[in-house]
Amino acid sequence: MRGVIFDLDGTLLDSLGDLASAMNRSLAARGFPTHPLDAYRSFVGEGVQRLAERALPPGKQDERASLVAAYQADYAEHLTHSTTPYPGIPALLDGLTARRLPMAVLSNKPDAPTRHLVEALLGRWRFRAVAGERPGVPRKPDPAAALQLALQMGVAAADMAFVGDTLIDVSCARAAGMRPLGVLWGFRAQEITASGVTTVRHPEELLPLLAE
């Protein structure tokens, strides 16, 4: 591998608590039922519109636009309230930096909070490129954004690893011609195991795979 793209939520950062809390506050403010933390494991990962769609009660999809706006405003104020890198991630990034392996981040989270979180919580490491959801660029699993990052990094797609915690990441990697690697500490371990890709249980197991 000559480069690696990481998913953000559920891969580098344990952000589920802040994501769930922001949406639950936004739902409650509108009189809608809230959801337990574990429900958000399947709600997140496909962008904020899909998150709002899944969180809303049946028959209330006409409220989605206002819910998205409220959620984004709330989440922007609480991005790092409980979000932290997963145990072992700092050591992994140190190891990859020492090996001078180019790194990037690609998320389906909107671009602004993606960049803010990387700067605030992962700013001591150099990522060649960081990208979230942006207008005009299709979300994962479409491979377009991943291929753009590979181009920015100067690494051929076939020489790139893509590390993530959901089938969305696996499908994106495969569509881009990259090597998918699944992490089991993230949001959807059962889904990533069933995908048939190489999986790891701890960040330290990634280093030898990425340094092959």
C-alpha cells in the first residue's frame, strides 16, 4: 500500500454519542420521539438527509428539511463534547507517519464538521486531504470522492487502502479499485464482518496490513 483513506465516524473517531445527542435534542424540540444510542449505529453513515429521514416518525418526512437545519446547528455546537479518537488510533497514526505513508479522510458527514473534527482532534497528524459531503460530489459508496482524494495524494487507486467500519466504505473501496479493510470497533461490526473483507479488532493490527 502506498496510501490510505480513512472513514471518520466509527473508524478514527468515536462520535456516536454526539451525533445521537444532537439529533435527539432536535427531535425532542419538535415533539417527536427520540431514539436510544444504539439505534444511531444504523441511522448514520449515509449523510445528514438519510439520518433525519430515519430519525423521523412515519408520516413526518415533510419535517425533514427543518430537522436537518436544527440538527446541524445543534451538532456544530457540540462536535467535540464526547467525541474522541478510538483507543489505539493515535499510535496507529504515529506509526503511519513514521513510515511516511500518505493519509486522507473521507466522510459522508458534511464537509465543514468533517474538517473541524479532523483539525480539532487529529490535528497533530498530517492528512494529505480531508473531505466530507459537498455539493456536486456524490456520497460514498460512489467512488468519485475517493478517486479524487487518490489523485490529490498522487497515489494510484490500486495502491490505496480504504479503511472503514460499514458496508458503505467497503462498497466505495471496491468501486474505486482500492483495497478495503474493515474495523470491528466501529458502528456496524456485524455488517463489516459479513462483507467478507479483511477485518481487524484493534488499530495496532492495521499497521502491518498498511505497511505491506
